[in-house]
Amino acid sequence: MYLPSWLSQLYRGLSRPIRRTTQPIWGSLSRSLVLSSQRRNPEFSSFVVRTNTCGELRSSHLGQEVTLCGWIQYRRQNTFLVLRDFHGLVQVIIPQDESAASVRKILCEAPMESVVQVSGTVISRPAGQENPKMPTGEIEIKVKTAELLNACKKLPFEIKDFMKKTEALRLQYRYLDLRSFQMQYNLRLRSQMVMKMRDYLCNLHGFVDIETPTLFKRTPGGAKEFLVPSREPGKFYSLPQSPQQFKQLLMVGGLDRYFQVARCYRDEGSRPDRQPEFTQIDIEMSFVDQTGIQSLIEGLLQYSWPNDKDPVVVPFPSMTFAEALATYGTDKPDTRFGMKKYLKRKDIESIRKFSADHFDQEILPVFLNTNRNWNSPVANFIRESKRPELIRLMETQEEDVVLLMAGEHNKACSLLGKLRLECADLLETRGVVLRDPTLFSFLWVVDFPLFLPKEENPRELESAHHPFTAPHPSDIHLLYTEPEKVRSQHYDLVLNGNEIGGGSIRIHNAELQRYILATLLKEDVKLLSHILQALDYGAPPHGGIALGLDRLICLVTGSPSIRDVIAFPKSFRGHDLMSNTPDSIPPEELKPYHIQVSWPTDSKAAKAH
Amino acid sequence: MYLPSWLSQLYRGLSRPIRRTTQPIWGSLSRSLVLSSQRRNPEFSSFVVRTNTCGELRSSHLGQEVTLCGWIQYRRQNTFLVLRDFHGLVQVIIPQDESAASVRKILCEAPMESVVQVSGTVISRPAGQENPKMPTGEIEIKVKTAELLNACKKLPFEIKDFMKKTEALRLQYRYLDLRSFQMQYNLRLRSQMVMKMRDYLCNLHGFVDIETPTLFKRTPGGAKEFLVPSREPGKFYSLPQSPQQFKQLLMVGGLDRYFQVARCYRDEGSRPDRQPEFTQIDIEMSFVDQTGIQSLIEGLLQYSWPNDKDPVVVPFPSMTFAEALATYGTDKPDTRFGMKKYLKRKDIESIRKFSADHFDQEILPVFLNTNRNWNSPVANFIRESKRPELIRLMETQEEDVVLLMAGEHNKACSLLGKLRLECADLLETRGVVLRDPTLFSFLWVVDFPLFLPKEENPRELESAHHPFTAPHPSDIHLLYTEPEKVRSQHYDLVLNGNEIGGGSIRIHNAELQRYILATLLKEDVKLLSHILQALDYGAPPHGGIALGLDRLICLVTGSPSIRDVIAFPKSFRGHDLMSNTPDSIPPEELKPYHIQVSWPTDSKAAKAH
């Protein structure tokens, strides 16, 4: 057996005090709604028939005549009715006197989730009947008039059970799902956070919001790009994966500081927690270096961070790609926790099994006894004299478990990185919370390799990110001798183990760009001749970044899936379950685009259809 | 000959004092940049290597050490150099002393449009050498160090002549065109105006910015929708013309106040001044009526209007569709001018010719003499006794010319409306400015018909706008008897003769929606079953509007084409001339989408390919 030249250690956890995530309730929304607008509260009732929102009423409104519009959430004994709008809930008293028979009839007969308009007076609840759990719990509405604006048919399920239903059902009736507190909170927080980002970029730092086309040309090697047939036979547009080329051209055009909340497209077929269309905060600047972009983004996140979370601390720590791989076994380490303390001996068996099942790898655990004897099958392979040095290197303490791995560096690191997360899962099922959901650990990962060996032919190179990434200034000489060793000026932003952004300083020199495209990457430069030409005509040095908005908002809101922060997401198979999208098209409507369907002939595909 | 039962009059002009459009110059940009940010000036030099922008330097900066980055705009006698960035121009003194030989070499040898970085001191220009036409004309830069950041190859044309070149050339080298003052001004004004709209909607009025999908389902009858093949055989997404269905579903979902700066798609083949993708300010509200939406939009435009224009006066005047057609011969009247005073007798001939050439119609001019005799061939057909009444009706005065038209009402009105614009063109070539480019005349046009007879089969009806438009409350009873007479709750916003927005109160009653779709429009309701179902489950009353952003910015900036307010527009044939888009795709890349190209077989189409 070959003895590992390299040892990886699963890091010792620094257990932090764990705060529970606040359970969202109707009413906390009203506070968070004013996130970005400290200077003024938005008028939620301008231009409409209501005078107030249901959720905003308090004791300070006592005696006011109000008109409210909302959905019937709940009715009790034909006496009380709880009315809901996006802002919250309010209790309405159904009048019992004979003169109000028509109002009573409307309010008692309307099915749940019907939309009504009521006018009346804000009054105190009788002493002892206040509801301290409800933000409007001190008051209720004494109704004078009521109007049924729209009756609700019997729903296929109780609305209050709806969130417990399968996701497919929630997506099919998305318009009902959107009425939930959680979806309202997520979408409104997203809107507010993006608004603050715009404020920061546009008003504070002079960025220009520029829309770039989505009907564009296929990128060289751009698999995963949706096609759009044009009316010219055989000619297609392509929906780009990012505005990369356009934002660089804007820099050449002197636009200087560009941003866009950009819709992007990626056709990856069926992948869980990916969407065929997604949104990125797309940024590019001229005359900037890596530090400049990083400071900009740190400021951006600090400025736009929701007020109901702990403030973002800047600057973010930074780590090289090599260091991240060596110590965390991944280029997107979750730095909320180290590793590890709490494994029991029987857990080791499940880790060995996980490793064998998922990676076809043998794990060799080392148990250190109080006397520092190595209780491990691997002990035989390590000379007695070397052991104290290894123990020192690994900073092990009594009762520690060390997982050793032998093999090719990157693969071994990667496996240990996955095991680290697996161990965290394991420990969290035991009630040890390692990954505090209220904690946001940002990390820059830098100095990525510029190229990677192609998977299908490791003797050829491909861009680790994209071909416009500039090489690290210290490594430029290696481009002509050992290009595989060149580091890039690419940087990733990682949050809690998720890549939420990535960018780079770009190549602004046409010759260098041509050399990399043609000689190193062997791409057809004709497809990018407009870029090469643009670099020749006075392109400034420039760089940028893109933040994945859906993922970021997903993490900020603590949502289990990015589908919970998108109003109308596609299912993991790329379907809109509400409208049955994608759908068949009659052949005559394909004619103007000079295409026809190639129906699969093999029985399997035909069956799938 | 049939005597006209209806008379249309070309309105008498109220000649207003004409202000000239300000010729934009570099430097007025710096003032307009702070449009939306009165409360704070953006920091244009944060995070980057420069200390200041070229355009911001004034006498107040005298003595400061500055670092500037920019393009070489101009060089004179190897002594002066004019440096340009997005903010403006500044004069740089090339040092002549021997010790600065390397700096001089850089600055004297760099080709025009090269990018340089210079550091030096802000000094006064010598007495008498100030340039009052240049915002930075009191100062210049005494350079200490200079660096060539990127050399510019010889351009295919002089950059200062560039704007005079053909539009095709400008589009091919769009990144150079973007360096022009005009494009910088247009794109920055667009960004600022949209930012203020967002501020108004989001921060002042509690709207939620929600992104809706662009990979959607084909709309019933939705020709002009681009298709996107999916990986399922025969199944296609469609790029929607607007987020109409989604915004209504958001209202059903209780999102209450939605807006989005939405990318929309329309495949109209080759049409001048249309783009296959365009942007609309898309808005929807619950519990609102027509007046509410109109007030919202008036406030929105007033709030976001650029400070360098006259303020927008609200409320906007309103006119019914019938009135607009009868008096202006169009549903989008240019109300900046009435009609008419200045026609000469020989102009009548050219109007007659225009009318004959374009509409195959005969025009009968009536010249009123001082004695009010009708000097016109039409005089014979009008009884002498009726003439004074007609003159009174038409409010004619001495020397007036009246153009009479006989025929079907709508067609006659439409022709006269076009003649009115033709007359305005004619008069403006004579130097009479009727359509003041600095004047912005907004107008609501309301009470459109709900349905129109289908062109191909006038006994069937189609929606005048879209099938979700609510009927006018006074006309609902006619739906079941004379649907063609029903007016709608649709409204258009017109600016200077251009439709810049349109919207409506929507149908929120499922039964009514079903009746209109199935019985009146004979649509396949299965394609919209999700909408009908949503209306059944507690849909609130709602309405909205969409503003065409490209057209609006085009009018605000006084640009000749919407291509001048879009960073990377398509040509009128839908091509991106810079990158050669759309482009061919290798057949193997079509395979995953189960499509193949149907090559045209006839020789003509084959030749076109």
C-alpha cells in the first residue's frame, strides 16, 4: 500500500451558541416591509378603494372609519371573521342586529378565501379578549357595510394545510401558494433587497443600469444554450447564459460602470434546484482590480442586507483555491463550522459505508487513545517515529478521530470535503447544530487555475471559467511554457458553502486574448471576431462579477429551495405545472421558422413522449 | 355623389413660442447625471485607480493631485492632449522638459482612442486661454506620470465623423458608437429615469418588483411569439409578448401591487423601428379602478421626469376613442398642435396627390373667401342654406382651408388624421414648427371598443386589445345582445402622437371570462384553464398598465429611433450586425431539441439563404 504523502484533517468544530431561526408569523412582515425605506414608509393604500391595510391597524387607529379589502381567512360561529391581506390579519365583528341582515348574510355566507370589502370603525377588543400573538390583536373592526367582491369556489384542499402538500400541488396552484405568509415574505424581501442593491450601485456609486439582449448568438462551445429559431431558414438566436460579452463591450464603449439585474438561461435538462431561467446581479467596471470589485461587493451586500438579520461584517475573509481544496476539500467551503468532536465509534461505520457506496473508496479511521497509540489498521503503514510529527501536524487532541485518505490530491481532498459535510449531517441528526441558519459566513476564494484539463481528453485544456478571464499577473510567463500551471484573476464569493457569485478581471489585450482562444483553447476565433476587434480599438482594463440572485435570496430567507424565492418556478424537469408548459405546437406554426420536429423512432423515447 | 354626413376639420393651430432643443455637449452630461440623486452625488471614482473623472474637474480642484483614466480624444502639436471619459473632457499638458521624455513619448505616440492613465496636478489655464465652452475649460492637468493602458489600432473611420456614418456601420461597431456623447446621455438618462420609477413604485407606494418567466406557453392566437424548443420531442416554450397572465395570477396570489421592468418578445419579422425584444414598465394592482391607475401613472411620470426638461403637468387630459377618431382621425393624437393656418394654394395640390397616391382617395378642398363663398367643386353638392350652419360647425375663419371627406366613418377619419400629420410635415418643411420637440403632450384615450370585427371574417369578433379586458360597466348588458357595441375599460396613454402605454381593468369573474373566451371569441378555453380556475379561487378586482420604455425614452431624449436608446439593438431585419446574429447551428446541436431545419425548396427562398 502506498502511504499518503498528504494528510487531510477534518477540522475541529468551534461550537458557537446557536440561535433559533425566528418562525415567521403574519405581522412580522409588516415590520420587514419597510426594510429599505427607513426614510419614509410606503403608502400601501394610495390609488385604491381601501383606506388601510388589514395588517397595519393598531390601537392608534381607534375610532377611525376604515375601508378594508381582503380574503376571508377564518370565520367563527358567524360572529367573528378574520380578514387577510398581504400585510396581515384583522378581526372583523359580524353585526348581529336585524338592521344589518344584508351585511351579515354576505359575511356569513361567503366561502373561505372569498374576497370582500368591508367598511367600519376600529374599536378596542373587550378587556381580556386581546390577542397578544396577533399584531392587530388589540383592536377589531365594527362593520357597517360589506361587499362580496368575488366568491371563492370550494378549494381542492384546506388553505391552511396547503404548505404541507406536495410541491407539485403547490406549483400547480401557485396562485394559492403565493398567498402564504412565507411566499409573500420571500418575494417582498427579494424585491426590497434588490431595490437597495440598485440604490447602492446607481445612486451611491454611479453605476448605469443597462439592458442587454437575450436574443443573441451561440457562444463557442456553448452547450446548454436554448435555441430560438428565426424566420431565416437555418438561422437561430440563442438565449445566453450571461451577458458576459455585452458587458465587456460596454466597457469598450466607455460605459465605465455597468450593472443589470439580468435574466439568464441555461438548458441543463432535469436538475434539481436549478432553473432554466435565473437571475444574476451582473456588474462590470473599468480601471478596476480584484480588490476593487471585492470591496464593491462587500459594500453592496452590507448595504442591502435585511435589517432583521445580523449586519454583514466586512471585509470578507479570503482563501486561495489551493488552500480551500486542501483544507475543506471543496472550492466552496462552508466556514460556519470547523470539524469535529462528537462522532461516536458506530458513526465511523456509517462514514465508511457512505464512502464505499458513493465513491468506491476505503476509509481508514485512526482513533487516538489517551496514550496516543494509533488504534487503526493504518498504523502498520506509518513508522512509529513519524507518528508524533503527524499528530503535531494534525493538531489532534485526545479522543479525536482522524480520517486518512490516500490517493490523487484533488480527488482525495474532494472526497474528504464531502465526508466533512456528511459528518455534519450526521451530527446534526444527533441534535448538534453545526450550521447555524442565522449565521452568514462569506468567503472569497481566489487564485483559481486558469485552465483545466478537458475531461474527455486531459491533454487538451479548457477554461476553468470562461476564456475572457485574465491570467494572474505573476503567472503570465507560464502561459507560453506551462499553461496548466497558470492561476487566474478569477474570484468566487461563497456563502455558507454555496457559490453565490463569481467574477474576474478580464483580458483587455487583443493579442493575449487571441493567443488564449486560438493557440491554447483551440477555439474558432471567427465566432468571437467582434470581441477581438473591440479589444483592439481602445478597450480599457476591466473586470466584474455576477451574483446569483435566486441562490442568495434562498440563503437569506432560509428557504429549502430556490423555487421558494421565485414567483413562478419551473419544476425540476423544467415544466410549469400550472399552465402545462412546454406544450405542443401545431406544425403549421413551425413553418415560419423553417423547422420540423424529428420524432424519435426508438420505442423508449416514443414511450416517454 | 353622396354628400358627407360627417365633416372633419383639421384643427386650427395655436402657435406656441418654440424653444430650440438644447444641443447636447460633453459636460451637460455631468449635470444631468445627478438627476435622481439630489440627496447625494454618486461617487464615480470609488473602488478604482482614478481619483477623479475627467469631466468633473473645475477651478475648485486647483492644486489637487489627481489620477485620471480615459481615452485620447485629440492631440495638438504634441503639446496638448484632450482626455475623455464618460463624464467629459479635460485638457492635459504634455511635458516638454527632458526629464519627462518617457511620459512625453507615451502621450505623443499613443494613437487616438487609446486608453491612458495620467497623474498630475490641476492647474489654472494661462490667462486668456480659458475655454468657456468646455465645462473644464478653466483648468488643465500638469502631468507627472503617464501609462498607456491599451493602444488603439487604426480605426476604420475618424471617430468624430462616426455619428454621420450609416446606421449599419454604427451598429457593426456599436462599442465605438457607445462612446459618443449622445449614446452615453441616452443610456444614462434611461437608467436614471427607470431608477426614479422604481423609487416611486417601490419605496413610495409599496409595489413589489417581481420577476416572471419568459419561458412560457404559447398564448391562444398568439402569433408573433418566438418559440423555444425543449428537450421533450415536439414540446416548445414560447417567449411571451408580455407578462399579462402572470401579473393577473400575482393579483390572485395576493401580491396586490406588482411591477416589473419586463423584457418582452414579439416576432414581427422585419419592421422598421420595432425590436424583437423590448422592455415595458409592467404594473398591476388589486382593488383599483381606471382613475386609480391613471393617477398612479401620472404621478410616476411626474416623479421620474428628467430635471432638465419642463416638469410634467398632471392630471393628463382624457379623450374617448370615438372623440379621438372623430377629431384627430387616430387613436393616438399628437395634441401638441391643432390645425391649420399656413397652407398655400399649391400645397393643396400636393395633399391631393398624397391622398390619391397613398389612399386612392379624392380630396375636396373648400376655400372660404372673405365673403364666405365656397370656392370649391364640392359647393355644388351643398345647399346654399346649409352652408352657414356648416361654417359655424367647423368654426372656420377667413382664409381657412377645409378638407372634406366622404366615406365610411372610421376610414374617412383615419385618412383625415393622416392628412393632418402630412400637412404638419409640409408646414414644418416651410419652417413653421408645429411639433415643438421640447413640449410633451400627454393624453389618455379611453372607452375603446371591447371587440373588433375580424379582418378576415368581419362577422366574427376578436379582442380589440386582449381577452382579459373588462367591459365598460355601463355596457355589460350589451354583451349578450350587441357585443360589437360594448366599450371596454381599456385606456391608452399617448405622448406626442405615440402610444406609450396601455392597460385596462381586467375581468375578475370566471363566468364572464369564460363567456367572452368561449362564446364570443370562440377560443379554445383549455389553453387558458389555469386562468379560469384562478379566477374561481378568490381573484380580487384588479387592473394594470404597461408603458413602452424604449419608446418613452426615445421621445424624452428626442432620439430619431428607438435604436438610439438601446445599448445593443437589432437592425430592422432583426439582426445583430456586430456579432452576426442570428447564425447557423450545426445539425448535431439541433438533435437534443428534436428539430431539424426544413430548407425551402423553391429557388427564391434558397437563393435568399
